Amino acid sequence: MLIHLLAIGTGIGLLVWGSERFVTGAAATARNSGLPPLVIGLTIVGFGTSAPELFVSGMAAWKGNPELAIGNALGSNIANIALVLGVSALITPLMVNSRSLKREYPLMFAVMLLAWWLLHDNELGRLDGSLLLAAALLLLGAVVMIGLNNRHQQDPLDDEFRDEIPTTLSSGKALLWLLAGLVLLLIGARIIVWGGVEIAQALGISDLVIGLTVIAIGTSLPELATSVMSACKKEHDIAIGNIIGSNMFNLLPVLALPGILAPGPLAAEITQRDFPVMVLLSIALFIMAYGFRGPGRIVRWEGGLLLLSFVLYQGWLYVGSL
């Protein structure tokens, strides 16, 4: 058991480091190509922090453990809102001013509605996975259009991304970081899937629960690091935008991979417990952060409620696995 826990810890470390290298290299490459900072931030930075979930999901499905992949996708979304934003808001209240983010909320709920429609029959097949993958391409195009349409307007998110995207990396060094990140992500995903499956078998619990707990928390660490650092730097729009982008990405290509690589029936808990929890937390995020009469904000007591909901959800999973 100890060696499997060490494997998961090592895999998480490689995923976090690899994700950082991958996003830095990709963002610098895009900026050197002349793309506007807002477009780069909404796409590469917003979706790139989900690279660990994508690689773990693909590796798990390829190895014949689709429930671990699905648990990782849904569990990461729950952790992103309840854990990541909860911790970030406890550190400092989050103020949301970006008009671009307000335009992403309808997209986020549309993505959840699509995923719910495809999963409600408790089966994830190749057609479902293909539709999710096609929707991911449409989403990418929609987010690019949001970035292009708002790049000439005064949007705080644009200024925050402009300060964060690397400007000193040459194209050659940026590509090197990009490739290094990909290699680290592949190795980390392979190690963490092996360790997670072995622990699940040793403890007699399902791959789904391991995916929703240990693996989901581990793959959400890049989002946690990005959002906490952004909150400390007063870049609150990045902290929120990072979560919205990551959650949409997790429900499309990340969830598509187990459908394409390992299609089959789903555990009933996915649609009866885990998906509803994710939807409720997403609604709470919308109510807190949209800003119906001005800037949105997530204050400390709301961050505390989000964090408490995450603890209670983890306890629910623990009791249910006994």
C-alpha cells in the first residue's frame, strides 16, 4: 500500500509540474505567434490547467478503468468550485469584474446540460464521446470569439492575462517547455492511474470513488495553485475564469475519452449523486460570482460554505464506500 501511495504522490507532483510547463510553453508560443492575451488566457490558460485531468482520463480509459476517468472528471469539477474557490475566497474575497466571464456562464450551463443529456441513461458510449468531443471544438471556437470580440474593450481580465502570460521566452524555448510538459503529463498520468487502481483493489472500493477523491484532488492542484496565486495578486478574474474554463473542459474532451476508448454502462451514483452535486455547486458559483447589480464577489463566509460543502461531500463518499 505504501508504494502505491508514493506512486500517487509522485504522479501528482509530475502532473502539477508538467501542467505548469505545458501551459507556460503553450501560452508563450501563442503569444510569440501574435495572438491577443485575452484569447490566450481564455483558451490555453483556462483549459490548459485541465491537462492533468485529460491525461489521467485518457490513460485510465485506455487501461480499462473508465469509472476512474469519469470520477476524475466530475470530482475535479466539484473540487474546483468547492475546494479551490473556497480556499481562494478564504484567503481574500474574490471580486469579479470581467464581462468576458459573464458571457462564459451560459456556455458553462449549456455544457452541463449536454453532458447530463448524454449521461442520463446511465451509459457513456462512443457516440456520446464523439458528441462531447465535437462540442469541445465548438466551445473552443465560441471562447475564441468571446476573446476576439472583447479584446479592444476595457476588460480587467485582459489586463490580468497580459501581465501573466510570459513575454521573455523565445519560440524555441517555449516549444521545449511545451514538449517537456507533455512528457511529464504522460508519465505522471501513467503512475497515478496505476497507484489509484491498486489502492482501490486493495481497499475493496470502486475506481469511481478513487477518481472522485484522491485522483480528483490531485489533478485539481494546478487549478488550486493558479487560483490561489491569482487571488493573492488581486487577479480575481483569472481565479474565477480558470475554474469556469477548466470545468467546461472537464465535461467535454476529458469526459469524452472514456466514452470513446472504453464505452459502457455507468454506475448509478454518477447521475444520482455526483452530477447533481456538481450542478448545485455550479449554480452556487453563478449566484455568488455573476454580479447581478454590479461586480460579482465571493466573500470569505461564502468561501467557507464552499469548503464545508466539499468536506461534507467527501464524507458522503467515505460513508457510501463502507
